[in-house]
Amino acid sequence: MFLMPLISVPVMIQFPCALNVYWLTNNMISLAQSRVLKRKAVKDYLKIPEMTKWKPEDLPATYFHEELKREMATQQKKREKEQARIEREQKEAQAQEHKIRGKLLAHFEEEAK
């Protein structure tokens, strides 16, 4: 972070002079503004409320990773149940087909006699 101005100097040398003046004055004004607005007397005069300090459990994205894992596990269970249902229906269909074939074979054997 502290090296950024040093790194940006060679790049900034190539910029037009007016852009460098704008950048410098804008940064100086921003620094002054932030320093002034951090003072308690200025905050009181401008009626700027204190920053709210949230508890981690009140924040919505605090447990995002855990919720994501839980949701992924739930989705996996749903897929497994669906797959098991499909396999069960296929086995039932095969059993029904096997039963029908057995009956047909029995009828053919009776006719052949």
C-alpha cells in the first residue's frame, strides 16, 4: 500500500501535466476531508451519527460458506433420492416385464403340449 505512490510515479510521468495536477489536488482534498470528518466535534456539528458496529451473527453473509455447504448437501440428497426412485421404478418395471414374460412362456408351453 505504501509502495503504490512509488510504483505509480513512472506511469504518471507519461500523463499530461493537467491530469497530474488534478490527481494531486483531488487526493489532497480527499485526505483533508477524511481527516476533518473523523473529528468528534465536526461529527457532532454536522449531526453525523456514529457508525453502527454489527455483531457477526447479525450480518447476512457471515455464515455463507456453511450455508452453501448445507444447501449443497441437501441438493445431493435430493439427487440421490431421485436416482434411487428411478432405479426402484426400473427394477419394478423389469420385475413386471419378467412376470409377463413368464406368463407368456407358460402359455406357449401349454399350447405346445
